[in-house]
Amino acid sequence: MPRVEMTQHLYRFFPHLNNRDIHVPAGSVEEVLFAINAIAPGFTDYVLDERGALRRHVNLSINNNIVIDKIKLSERVPEEATLYIFQSLSGG
């Protein structure tokens, strides 16, 4: 099962995920995100927009490869992979 890791910022909104090994079934990025949502209701509302696409401030990588398909979220997360979820940095 793939492992999911995320930045500390997300644990502020979903504290019951903090200090927990998160493993979900392999599948598309969309399927993995909804599996996390089953553990932490509201998670997909935070990372996905109203059309189901990844929000602009959220980035994903599968192991060391940035997820390119941010609209359909169709890229596959293999069994032994790690999906990293992190926010974009911005400012001026």
C-alpha cells in the first residue's frame, strides 16, 4: 500500500493524521486522495477545488516526481510509492 506524507501545515487542519503512518490502497491520485478523505473527512475539500481539480496552492509528488495531471488526477500511485502532499510557497 502506498504511504502518504504531508507538510506540517496540513496537520493543523487534520490533527488526527499527525504522527500516524498513513497507508491507503494503490490507485490513481484521485483514488488515493479520496481514501485519505475516508480517514479524515473534509480532506478533499481542502486540497481539491469545486471541479475536483487540485487547488492552485497544493502540489503532489509520487516519490520524486511532481504530479503533472492536476485536473483529472489520473496518474497512478503504485503499491510501494510515497505520495507527498505539500503547499506552494508564495509571497512578495
